[in-house]
Amino acid sequence: MNRIIPLILAVALFMEQMDSTVIATALPTIAIDLGVSPITLKLALTSYMVALAMFIPLSGWMSDRFGAKKIFRLAIMVFVIGSILCAISSSLLQFVLSRFLQGMGGAMMTPVGRLVLLRTTQRSELVSAMALLTIPALVGPLTGPPIGGFITTYFSWHWIFIINVPIGILGIYLSGVYLPEVPPTNPPKMDWVGFALTAIAAAGVVFGLSVIGLPALPPGIGIGATIAGIAACLLYLRHARSHPAPILNLNIFNDKAFRAATTGGTLFRISTGAIPFLMPLMLQLGFGLNPFQSGLITFAGALGALMVKFVARRVFAATGFKFTLIAAGVCGAATTVVNGFFTPQTPHLLIIFFLLVGGLCRSFFFTGSNALSYSEISDAQASQATSIASVLQQVSLALGVAFAAFILEASSAISGTHLQLADFHLAFFLVAALSLFSILPLIKLDPMAGAAVSGYRRRGTVKAGPKPEPEPGE
């Protein structure tokens, strides 16, 4: 197998995953420099995720229309430019817009990279190639918090973004030299109306819910943006039914396994998106730790996610998707509740243990829901299923940040004080309660759903299938 292709693609994926995790650790320090509160800086997190949700559906069409290699190199360039602008930002608006530009590059980098791999790798070698590609998706979140904390504490947060520049330039050069040309195809005419409606829906709902509680903006702006997003979503439902090739084909939800896995996964990701936002803030603002100390603790969740890769196949084969997903959902909610009892006197090793277990449970849920989503999808539907799942993933993660920040803002406003440890505890309790709803779509699922993929056997009637792979960054 030609290892250079997946490794080049993996470098770009690593850069994106690293960048998305280091910023959470540096939020309090960046907020001080920009003269805003750490909660307000949630806009930098949500703007990145919104950009991903908006432009992921467009990336596949652009690759087919102009060539995957060309779009992949362009995506790295856009990401690098966004990184430079983040590093030199001197205001909240500049920083949020720069993060949005980064998200545009990231939206094209990952799906287009996978497309390049699929079209340049023999099917017999695809599993090995995908294994190389998924390593940085697991290592990035593992190393991001301690590296980001170290850079922020002992150097400057600006270097978090500057280090992307040489990596990105190297990626552009290597991809130009070693990646084979992937010729354009003849895709259907672009559904620009659908793209506009989905973009407004994603941006309106996430942005609106993010700014409703901000003191710097009138509440009407957040409420208006949210209403506009919901209206665009309803209009798209009508549009998709009449368009011959909608940008997101909602007929995919007729598949029971995809519907259950995607709905449950979306609800679970809202709580998962809240945890990387809440935990570093609580450790730094509530416990008084510096960013490096915080990063050395929070990386444990990614370590738990990495451990799942080595045991997922056996667990799903032994218990099936339904039982494992429900158990992982309950376990994930329980470990989130435990976070609400941490105090500055709690031993750090105990915190690390529960974060590790929580990361393990969440990774089981995402690995299983991801594999279940595609278990009964035909090859003709695969592209649409990937686009819809990716969009929902990013929107739900962004909503998680907005939900957690809203709880903190409301709690501190009611108490009439600055953020207190009790505010974070309340947020963790409510986030845990929300995550429990994720098991509801799975309760009526057939226990044998996705058995051909999981390898689950009952009465010896089902043969083992391929190993489910975890989602990037989870």
C-alpha cells in the first residue's frame, strides 16, 4: 500500500483536530487579551462549528466539479490563512470571523481528504489506509489540551495558531507532489437554494442561541436569528421534497437504523459539545489552575476515547449495537453528573479517572452510532448519509457549547455574582440530564439492527462483519 497518501491526508486532519481542541484550554487567557468574558468567547467555538456545518455539503460537490486534489490544497490554504488571522486578531469580532474562515477550510479538508483516499486506494487496502487516516483524529484531541495549555502558560496563545502555518505549507507542498490527480466528474447541478437555506438554518439557530444571553447584544438579535434559522429549516423541508437533487436528501431518514442512530447521536453530541467547553473553564476559573495544569487533566477524556479503538469490535460483536449504545449513553450521563461534584479539594487523579471513563463511554456511543448509521445504507446513498451526519454532528456540538454557556450566564445572572463553582455544577447536572434523552430513539430499535456490521450473533444466524471505526475527533 502507498502509505504516503493517507499520511499526507492525516497531517491535515491532525492539524484540524489539534486546533479544535487546544483553543478550549486557552479560552480564559484569550478572553482576557481580547477584553471579553470567557463565556462570550464561546462564539469563537460555535462560529468554527457553524462554518463546518454550512460548507461540508458544498465540499463534495466542489470536489466532483473541480477535482478533489485541487480543492484539498485550497482547503489547507484557507485554513492556514484563517489561522494567521486568528493569531493577529485584536478584537472579538476579528477573532470570531477568523475562526469562521478556519471552519470553511476545515469543512473542505476532512471530507475531501477522505474522498481522495477512496478514489486513489484499492478496496483491498482501504481498511489499512483508513486506519492510518484515523490515527490523528484520535491523537489530536489527546495531545491538544496539554500542548495548548503549555503554549498558553509559558509562551503566548497566539502560537497555538501560528504553528499551523508551517504544517499547512508543508501539507500544500507534499499534496502537490505526491497526491495523484483525481479528475473531476459530472455532478448534478448545484442546489444553491438548498445550500442557502441549510446555511441560514445552521447559522441562525446556533448563532441565535449563542447570543441571546450576551449583555453586549440586545436579546432581540438572538431571538430574531433563531427564528430565522428555524424558518429556513422549515422552508428547506419543503424545498427538499420538490427538488430532484437536494443538497441534503432527507429521504435517507426512512432507514430505521440511520434515523435512530443519527437522532440519538445528535442529542448525545449536544452534551458532548458542552463538556470540553465547561471543564477547562471550571478548572481554571473555579479551581484556580493554570491552562497547562488544566490541559494535563482534561486530556484524559481523549485517552479514554483512544482506548475504545482496541476493544470496540469485540464489545459490539458480543452485545450488539442496541444494548451497547444504551449502556454507553447511561454511563456517559452518569460520568457527566459526577463532574458536577468536583471541587478544588478533589484529588486530580480521581478527576482524571472519571474523565477517562467518561471519554471511553462517549467514544463507545459515537463509534457505535456512526457504524450503525451506515450499516444498512446502500452505496448510492452513502454520500448523502455522510453529508447529513456530518452537518448534524457539527450543529449539535455547537448547540452544546451554546447550551452550556446559556446555563452559566443564566445561573450567574440569577445569583447576581460573577461565575461561581456552583454555576458549573448546575451546568453539568443539566447537560447530563439532556444526554439521557439520546437513548430514547434506541429503545424501540431491533436488537439485531446492524448485526452484519457489528458481528453480533443471536442463535448463530448472523456472521461477523467488519470492524466499526470511530468518528474523527471522538
